[in-house]
Amino acid sequence: MGKYFGTDGFRGEANVNLTVEHAYQVGRFLGWYYGKDKEEKCKVVIGKDTRRSSYMFEYSLVAGLTASGADVYLLHVTTTPSVSYVVRTEDFDCGIMISASHNPYYDNGIKLINSKGEKMDEETILKVEDYIDGKFEIPMAVRDQIGCTVDYSAGRNRYIGYLISLATRSYKNMKVGLDCANGSSWMIAKSVFDALGAKTYVINAQPDGLNINMNAGSTHIEVLQKFVKENQLDVGFAFDGDADRCIAVDENGSVVDGDLILYVYGRYLKEKGELRNNTVVTTIMSNFGLYKAFDELGVDYEKTQVGDKYVYENMVQNGHRIGGEQSGHIIFSKYATTGDGILTAIKMMEVMLEKKQSLATLTSPVRIYPQVLKNVRVKSKPEAQNDADVQAAVKQVAETLGATGRILVRESGTEPVIRVMVEAETKEECEKYVDSVIEVIEKKGHCA
């Protein structure tokens, strides 16, 4: 990760850590960088979520891009995966999404997308950071070289048409709940499900610039759980602020997270003989119960670092078809280059309708193990992690659990914190084993 950009873009509180000047500089660099070796102007497409500050950052990016000679196409309020789709299918040099995903309204972010619809490569991002830090200057466009802006809501509409085309059956007579988190999906999701014939029930689709993710969406799934049960719906889907995540709720109001979605669709592909390499890509945070369920099915799995970026890299390198995170970032590589919440909902509907089974039935073979995760603030992450006594304590827990659970100790990528996680048969066991390792970290004087 760089100085400004993390695994999911340049993110921070609007006008505190992420300012309009930062956005202008990002635009200036990208407009120059992608246009310097071309005879024609470079083309950049921009989408944004519903935060109040998204408009401010959009205008600032546009000013920087056009000042460097780029033509800018505005999708307006739309989802991150729609920007990715438009970039890769319509010959843009790059794309930008203005969003802080599931964060509160006062945060915002700038996500950069390459011409293939993937997250921007590290090398280019480091060049953006060098320009922000004033390490070099770039020329201004003048006269007819100055760029222009284009209203490009047509691109968003084409994306909606693409999603609709992926459904294999009509949703007629299906009662579907959608929690749009007062974010990017607030118009798109309903349009898709209505077009497919569902009886659509929508909540949290009244964005006011300040209520994105507020007691809504995939990070507050209890709201949709209650809504599904009260209205006796067949299924519910909750998205995050920029709709690249989806968490489902079955007809009983039970949560179907990313792990269970991976199970349902991985099994479906295997049964159809379409699970390429017989493998599903997960992260190290996926539940132990998912792996046991895959073992019983004879499905192989990969484990990557936490982050959909790493999941996607693994999928590309090895040609895998499906991968994702517990948090609901699910990537279907045949259809998209990024996590897409609405696409995930469509794929879950496909399995339910093709197999004529409810979501509760489809997830029933998986037993999700209790999990306890505790963070320990430390002086030095490497020293705490590599301490021989700490490693011995972790090894002791792993040996005690054997095939009935697991322990994972890892460093946070963003904080001075060691995360200790245990999954076991009972919550009490999890607590006991997590505390036994933390006790050693404390005794050895690593705590800050």
C-alpha cells in the first residue's frame, strides 16, 4: 500500500484527510498520464455515490482532468461495478469511482480503475502519489487541447441492461426485499428486479447526502432481517454504499453472508460441471465451517490475504471462476472484474429458481462455527507476531483444536494492531483460546 492509496483507493474524511486539492491533483495526473502518448484526447469515465461530498470531489476531479486535456464522461450516481463495466466495454483509458463504500457519510474515497475494469496497478498509483507530493510537474492543456465533459447516463443504462440480460428466468411471483443503504444502488437495483418481474420491496432508497449506510445496508443487516420476516418475503439482498457487496437474508430472516454465498454458487457450478479447476477462492477470514462443507463436497479452495484485490489476483492468475470474502465482496470472473452486489443477487436468484429451492435450504448443509476476534494494540507488530513464546501459544491452541477449529493471528494492514481469531465448537472455547494467546502477548510486554 502507498502513502495515500490503500487496497481500496484513497480514502479519508472529506476535506480532512482527503481534500479537493487531492482530487484535483489526481485528475491532473491521470489526464496527463493517459493522454501524453496519444494523438487523440484520453477518455475517463467517472461515477459517484450519494454522499454530499461526492459532488465536490467530482467537480474537482473534472477540473484536474480537463485541465490536463482529458475528456470526462459522467455517469453521475452509480455503482462501482458499473464504472468497471463501462470502462472495460467502451474503450475508456481509465475510470474513477468516488465512494468510501461502507464508511459513514463524512468519509469519501477515490477508487481508480484501469482500462480492463480492474483496480489500478500499484506502479501507476505510486506515480499518482509522487505527483501529489510535488516530485515532478506536468504541463497544462491549452486552447483546443483543453478537455470537455460529457453527460454519460447512457453508460449506466447499458450496465442495467447487461445485468438484466444475465438472468436465466423470470422473477415473477418472487417477493424480493432490497436494502439499498441509501447509496449507489438506490435506483439501479429496483430497476433491475422490476424489469425481471419480481414483486420488489425496497428500503433505504431515499438518499439525502448524509444517510448513506446509516443503520442501513449490508453493514446493518438486522434491518433487512426484520423487514423480510415482517413482509414474509422469499429473499432479501442488502448492498453497501457503492454496491460492490451483497449480503443476503433467507426467507426465515437468517443472514447469508459471503461465505454462504460462495458455498451456494460453488456447489451449483460443481453440479453443472462448470466449476473451473474445481476451486473456489476465499480469504483467510472465511469461516472454518465453509471449508468443512467444501471438503464434504469435494471442492478445493484457495485462501488469500484479506481484500477482494487479492481474491481477484488469485482468480486471474489461476483461471478460477468464483471467489470472494465473508463481507459480501463476491467476484464472478465470467461476468465481471470486480465485486458486484446486484450481480451477486442475480446469481443467488438463479440458483434458487433453477434448483427450485429456498435460500435456507441451499445453505442448510453448512454449519458456521462460532468465531471470536479480538484486537491487541501493540508497540511493534512484527516483534509481537514473531515472539517465540507467542508462536508457541498459537501452536498449542492449534494442536488442541485439531480438526474441530482453527486459530489465526495476523497483523492489521492499517493499524498498530495484532488480530487474534479463533473458531471452535462453542463460543466459550473461542473466548478461552483467544484470551490465552493475548495473555502471552501482554506478559511479554508487547502491548502499547
